[in-house]
Amino acid sequence: MRSRLLILCPGQGGQHAAMFDLARTSARAAALLDSLSLPTGGGIFANQRAQPAIVAAGLAMWEAIRDAAPKPALVAGYSIGEVTAYGIAGALDAHDAVTLAGRRAALMDGCVREAQAMVAITGPLAASLPPLLSPHGFSIAIQTGEDSVIAGGPAANLPELEAALAGGAAAARVQPLPVAVASHTPAMASAVAPFADALRAAAWRASETPIAGGIDAALIRVGEANANEAIAHLSRQLAEPIGWMDCMDAFAEQGITAALELGPGSALSKMLAARHPPIECRSASDFRTLDGIQRWLERIG
């Protein structure tokens, strides 16, 4: 039986100074990267630099390996990675995807009126967590597992949130993340409509592969003249929580047998491997050469 391949496109957090190096060993991917106008100011975790760079890294890696890959059965992206996913699926040109990532980052930064923070919370929380978050201005941003979530809110309230979650039946570990905007929470509400406008102005094409929508795991296909569902999902996810746990379960339900995370980083492939061990999961970051990735793709193909 042929494999059913899932391509995973990560969000922020795993970026690093050498994240383009492996893709650049492909002349075609290097040419793509050289053609993109990527911002260089600010630190590598600054929102307006990070989001376009992450999209570019994913698209360049796909450009480097796609000839060796079986046709993906599904593409999925985590946060900004969902923009990358539409590029992988052929619904957006690489230049448009990177431009949209920059617009997305600028609109999100424009929502910040006070310093914001995102944190990973792990522990026996589930239904008991939201009432503990809201008094401190935090909201669930991403459901990553049965006992793990990402939450966002005001950075000034982080110490009291950590104290509130430190004891009792809902005792949990709080780990700050290198993201300075409360993505996927109501704090980003004013960015939704203008980002939808930017998406509507893009040159959409029919997708070659379905894309898993992050907010509800819906399978989205872009038609020649209808990108409405894609536009709605990509704009809404700025201010609505992402159900990544549900997405991972949907991957298994779709019969996915192998998954390759394009990078940077390997967080998504590790999460999926832990939740659904029968799916063979790898990240491009696991390999030292493009030949190594291509041999793996040929084996699972």
C-alpha cells in the first residue's frame, strides 16, 4: 500500500540563524530564497522578521525535496505555518505567501497595547484551566494535548498566573515561549478583518492538496475562483484558538501513514509521533543532507 504523506508546516519558536542552510544546498531552493524580500531588522524572534522567515524556510525546503516526495495526501500548518501550508498546496505563490506573512505580523503587532506573552502550560488541567486563566487576562490559544495547552495574555500578569497555577488540583507547569504577541486569543481581534482584506487581495489558485484548517481540523480545498473558506480560516485563527490536538486526530482519521515536518524545528513531528505512534514522523531538521530526506521519502513512498 502506498503511503499517505502529511506535510507539516511549523509556527514560531524553532527558528534559528542556520534555518535556511540545508535548503540552500539545492540550487532551486536557493534561487527561491534569493528572490524573496525577507526582513532583516530586529532579532530572529521579532514577529515581523520571524513570520516571513518561517514561511520562506518551509517553502524553500519543499522546493528542495518535492521532486523526491510522493504527492502529499494532506498539508497542515501550525499558526503562521498555515500560510506556508497554502503555499505548499499550490494555492498561493511563494512571494504572495511571504508577503501575507509580513502583513499578518504587522497587523498582529498593531494589536499590542501592552507587553504580551505566550506560555506553554502542562499538567492535569482540562476543564479546570479556563476559569484560572481569565482573571489574569490569559486565554487558551492552542490545545496541544489532553494535558497541555498554549495560552496568551498580558506579560505583566505572568508572575501571578504562574503562582495561581502552582498549587491545588490543577497544579501545572508554566513555560514562557519566545513569542511576544498573544496569538490566537481575543487580543488579536482587531487584526482579523484587515488580514481578511489582505487575503482577498491575493492571487489565489486551485489547491493541489487539501489543507487542514487549524481552528477546527476542517479539510479545505481552494477552487479556481473561490478561496472564501481559506480566507475565513486564515483570518479567524488570529483571534481564535487552534485545536491542534483535534488536527492530529484528524490526520490519523484521514489514514495518514507518514509525516514530514519541513522545519525549522521538530516540535510538530514529535507531538504527532507521541499522540499517534503508528504514523512515521520525521522533520527535515533530523537530517544532515537533502539526500537523507530524499532517501526517507523514497522508502516511505
